[in-house]
Amino acid sequence: MKLALEQPHEATTAALRNGLHEFNMAAMPGSSWNEIVVTLREDNGALRGGVIARVTGESCYIDTVWIDDAARGNGLGTKMVRMAEEEIRRAGARGAWLYTLSVQAKPFYEKLGYAEFAELKWPGSVVLRHFMRKDL
């Protein structure tokens, strides 16, 4: 075997995630796993925002929430998260969690009902990582 530091490559990172996923599913018999993706697109198909969530059993990790600056301020971010939460519930999750940075959107998530359960300071920085959760 050879140990190496490699440049990130989509096929390699997907294989690593899939390997961990297979291990976890084998360790938790009967557990399900769903990935939920909500997108916000222009009529021409241009991507302007979206949500990526991963449901495992009764828990959901919201991995990504992004909206283009030009699309902010008119409730579309709230609608995206709410749509994802509806699908998360349908997938069987009873709660969701995420983290956001102090330079990002903690007040946005608080307005959506998420509560902080932990805080982690980045070493050598004033930036904080806020871990948040919500019962669904």
C-alpha cells in the first residue's frame, strides 16, 4: 500500500464518502440514508441558490445552504430551507442540525427556529463556528 497526499478530485472524494457511508450503514442495520437537494434557478437554468441535506435515520445534517447575493432579501432563502425541512420530515427525520460561522447566517437560522447547542472558536481567529439544531 502507498500513502499519498493528493489534489482533491471529485471521483476520489466521492469514493471516500461512499466508503464511509457503506461502513456506517453496515454498522446501523435498518437505517436509511437520503440526500435531499433543493435548488433555486433562473428560468434559463442558472443556479442561484440551494440546500443540501443528508438524512440518516431520524437525524438530518444540513450540509449546505447558499443563495446568490442578488437573490437575497426577498424570502427565497427561508423558502428553500422550509422546502428542505418538509422533505426531511417526509424522509423520517425528527430533527436537523447544522453549523454556521459567525461571519455567516446565525440570525437567519435563529429566525427559522434553530437553537445553538455548541460553539467552537477557530484557532487564532475571532471567527466562531455555531452548531445549531431544530426539532422537526
